[in-house]
Amino acid sequence: MNQESKLSFRNTGRIAGLLYLVVVITGIFSLGYVPSKLIVWSDAAATFTNIANSEFLFRLGILSGLICYTFFLFLPLVLYKLLKPVHKTYAIYMVVLAIVSVPISFINMQNKFAVLSIISSGGEEKDLVMFYLNQYDYGNLIVQVFWGLWLFPLGYLIFKSAIIPRFLGILLMLGCVSYLINFFGNALFSNYSDLGISSFIRLPATLGEIGTCLWLLIMGA
């Protein structure tokens, strides 16, 4: 590989890192920060009041989520260009499993727009607001299957490559397992979220994704 090719390869890695960074930041904001400020799952009245009083924050959460899903559409395509030489078949699996989640996520966002419609119209259907929020939460539970599955071929490709540290690949493959554990836990046990273990179980995925994002952004490939 000549110097020009190396530079192009490194820049492709940094583009992937930048896309990943946008996905991480907007994902944390829309899936973590906004719900923690507005939603009280055990109190429909408090949730309704919080959203009504902070409607702009709720709207920002929707916009942030849509940006996240849009960038997540392009991220695996850039990673494919980067990792295809390692194993083309696994690179294709990575792209397919990631992209499948995007239309599901966009359709699921309709539940948040339904909440916004109720709030904006001046309605007082607190239980209906919670119904749509729960539907959105269940939709996220389903899409998390694909958020987990795409990490396995990504982790495998990183582990086999010489362009990103191998331990990040191991964390990503473990992250796939952790997402699936949380999915089955939530699907099979109604009190799973009350156990408070889902965040700890998802830790390998969190460390692997943020670590990969920062490595690509700073070091390139």
C-alpha cells in the first residue's frame, strides 16, 4: 500500500469515527438523557406534566433520535469499505444487520409523534400518553436485537484486522451477547428492568462502541 492509499485508508477510518461519534452522542441524548428527565414509568400524571412543561426538550429528543438513525444508516457502509478486505462475507453480515434496524427505528418514532400530538392538542389523555411511550419502549426492545447482532461481525472483523486494537473487537462481540441477554430478560420477565442489572450487562457493548469510535476518530485506521 503506497503512501496515498494509506492516507485514504486512514481518512476513511476517521470518517467512520466521526459518524460513530454522532451516533453515540445523539443516541445517549435521545435514549438516555431525555427519558431520564421526562418519563416516570410508574406515574402517568407526572410524565404527562413533565412532557407538557418541557415540550421542546421532548422534540429535541425526537430530532436527536432521527439524526442518530440516519447516521447509523451510513456508518456500516463506511465500516464495510474499511473492513471488507478482512472478510467480505462478515462485512456484508455487519451491514445488513445494522441497516435492518434503521426502518424499524424510524417507524417506531411514530409513537413519540403520537405523544406530541396529544400534548400539543391540549388533550389530557395521560394514560394514552403512557400507552404510546410504552409502545415506543417495546419497539426499542425489538430493534435492540439488531443493535446487538451487528456488533458480532463488527467485533470479529476488528479482532481479525490489524487496524484497530483486538480487545475492542472482543468487547464488541461480548456486547452482542449482552444486548441479547437484555432482550430475552425483558421479554421473559416482567420485572427484569427492576433488577437494575441491564446497564452492567450492556457494559461491554458500551465500552467497545465508544472505544472503537474514539480510536477511529483519533487514530484513523
